[in-house]
Amino acid sequence: MSTEREILQVEDLRVEYATPDGPVRAVDGVSFSLGAGERMGLIGESGSGKTTLGTAIVRLHRPPARITGGRITLDGRDFLGAGERELRQRRMREIALIPQAAMNSLNPVMRIGDQVADGILAHEGRGARRGLGERVTLALARVGLPAGVAGRYPHQLSGGQRQRAAMAIATALQPKVIIADEPTSALDVVVQRQVMLTLGRLQQGLHAAVLLIGHDMGLIAQFAETVGVLYAGRLVEQGPVDDILDQPRHPYTRLLIDSLPTLDDKKALRGIPGLPPSLLNLPAGCPFAPRCPYAFDRCRHESPILQPVAPRQQAACHLYPQHATLPPLPASSTTEAIPQVAPPAAEGVAAKVGR
């Protein structure tokens, strides 16, 4: 965890989508904090609520989405209760969003330099026109783009260049917090690495806190210092990335990690059985219970809360605090054959099983 002062605090945030069949809670009571200069990864399957959470933090969600509860504090000041005029001033200057699919977020009929300049002028007015060209060039240079890119249109750039242009626009005013929503989606692995190296250099140069949203555990592990795991709109595990990779405490995290190949040794890859639940009709109890190899009766009736399970880790699972770690998974290549584990040991008897 970062030792820097907290720059972003998210407390019990809840976001719903209004639908003809009723409200869909896409973010359900998520809480976390980011220290200045900290890198946090947020991971989960598609539909887990990652992008909704990211856009809600920046207050860029649109109807039918609405924030129904919680608190967001940015640099010691309330951000959730800010009015539209205040939001426009604080976005980009204090917090910025790097969206996925840069081609869809860039204006196709504006040159890149004009798009960078547009954000600066929107915040600082006509007085910013003096030296504006130099500031645009500097913003592009921070993300590794030559000055000549300013005169090009988005369709004249490669996928990696477009993504870095989106970074330049978002960070032209040097924000303190950057929300990066799957910045490498639809890019090949070589360009992914280039974009992530650029994001790392940009973050270090600005000493900004970064929340990296994605579904690639390998990519998150290489970049982030801490990781939050999202499932069905809920944070089910959180902790330092090395601790979570070495000893995941939530069954969902364990299965996500075990689905990845490794260069260190050969192992049978395991898929996660079933599909994520419908947020309109969540199962009773723990949302992961229908897919969980460790589920027992309590899991199907009572929703677990996020609790400390190790010195630096939290997990939302009924196996704790009675268990010390997750029981081992068998060597079978699929999880369907995994037997159900017994309920936690009786009170006062900790079932300490190895990984």
C-alpha cells in the first residue's frame, strides 16, 4: 500500500441503471482509497461493473445510470456533491479519464493538437492562448508523440498513437488522479507494452495516482502496486499485487489467476464454470456461490462482507476468519469436478490449510 497521503477516497459507492424490468445495481457498495502516486489495478470479468465504476468516479456517467449512494472525496474535498460548473473545472485539472477505444473517444474531424488545446482553453479561457502551441507540444511529448502529430487527424494515426493521443488530451493539465479504462484494448501485445510503458512514465512524471481498469491479470500485475477484484459490482478482494498473486484469498481471484498460463512451470489451466450472474436477478447470498468450488450452505443465504483476512489483504468470503487460506484445488483441468469443501471449522478451531 502507498505511504503517501490519500488523494482519492471512494466510500460505499452505489450506481444503478434504470431499466424497464427494474433497477440494475452495477456498482454495489464499493470502497477503496488511492494514495498520491499509487498505482491500483481493478480487475474482473466483462460485466462486473469496472467501467461503470470508473466513469462514476469521474462523474461522467450518463442516464440511465445514476449514483444512488456513497461518497467520493478528491484531494480532501467532496467530489460527489460538486455542481456541474465545479466538476468542469476539477476534471482534467484534478482527475482525468483515459477511455478505452481511443478511436471512438477522439473527434474524427479535429486535428489532435486542436483537441489537446480545446481542453486547456475550456479550463483557462482565452488567456491560455499565449504559449498554447508549446503546451500542446509538451503534452504530446509526455506520451512519446512527436510535435508533428498535432497536425494530424485521428484516422492518420496507428492504434497505439491514438491511445497515446487520448492520454495527452486527458493529462494536458497534469491531473492528480488518472482513471485508465482498459487503455490497451484492441491493441496487439507489442503495442500494449508500449502504451503501458508510456502510462508508467506519464504517471511517474506527474506523480499522479492511477486506477488501471482491465480484465488482463498479467497486465495488471506488471503495472499495479495494489489490486481490487470486482465481481457482480462488488469488491471481493483487495491487497498488494504480490500478495494476491502469491496467495489469493477469494475463490474468484484464485480461479482468475489459475486461468492464466505461466512460463515458470507447466500446469493444467482451469476455466471458471458458468457465467457471471444477471445484475437484475442476483442469486441469494454470495453472488459467486453458484460458480464457487468452495460454496457451502451459508454462502447461498448470506452475503459476505469485505473483511481483513491477512495483514494486508481483504476478502469477502465466508471461509474467513475460521480458515487461514483457501483450501487447495485438485489437479483436474476443470472446476466442475472440484468437490464442495466442508463448512469452516467450529469456533475456536482454525482450519489452516496450505495453498
